Amino acid sequence: MTVDSILNGVVIDHITAGSGMRLFELLKLDRMDVTVALMKNVTSRKMGRKDIIKIDADIPIDLDVIGFVDPGATVNIIKNGELAEKKSIRLPDTLKGVLRCKNPRCIVTTEQELPQIFRLTDPAERVYRCVYCETKAQ
Ligand SMILES: [Zn+2]
């Protein structure tokens, strides 16, 4: 694929420079069998530098993950080579199955069947805490 022309897919733009790789990992794009490009430190008139992720496949994207990593990012859905839809991104109230609790004594660490859930506890500082033990997400 040429990174500029996507026929059907998703473009995550205006990612804060340096956050693209984390978003790439949390969206599990490294484990998906799709054509995907991560562009780092792209020159931007508005932002100076930014990261961009281009996915050349019509796959569902977890907007909560994008909102968690970078609520300022924009998501464009491309269909037949044209912009079909702009998704609005916001800070999610909860994150399910995205982060793992780092506390070894947390019930979610010992009870493997429990879902990993984090809740937004401080929107201004973008702090998320484990719903079981209150450990702060990193
Ligand atoms: Zn926990």
C-alpha cells in the first residue's frame, strides 16, 4: 500500500508525537493480519510534530482506546478512497480489557476469568484506576 492512498480503512490522525506506538500496541494492531502503517514525527502545521496510523482494512477500531491514549486524535473512516465518516474521540469513562492491573495482590491478577476494568477517576489529569483495587493505570 502507498501510505497516502487507502481505499477502505481507517486513518488515526493528529496523534500526539510519541504516542503512536502505544496506541498501535493497545489497539493490538501488531497482532492483526492487516496492512497498517505507523508514521512517527510527521510535520504538522498545527501541532509541529504528530503521529499517524493508517490501517488499510475495514476493521472495527476501539475508540475508547484512542480516547484513553490521546483524546485529541482524530479518526477518519475511508470508503472507496474517500472520507466517509469522522469519528469523535473523547475520554472514555471506563476501559475494559485494554490495560492490565499491575498490583500482584489484586483480585483480577489471581482470578484470571475476571475482566480487566479501569475507571476514569480524574478527568483533568486523565487518571484511570483499577475498579477492584484502585491501583492507578500507567
Ligand atoms: Zn487491581
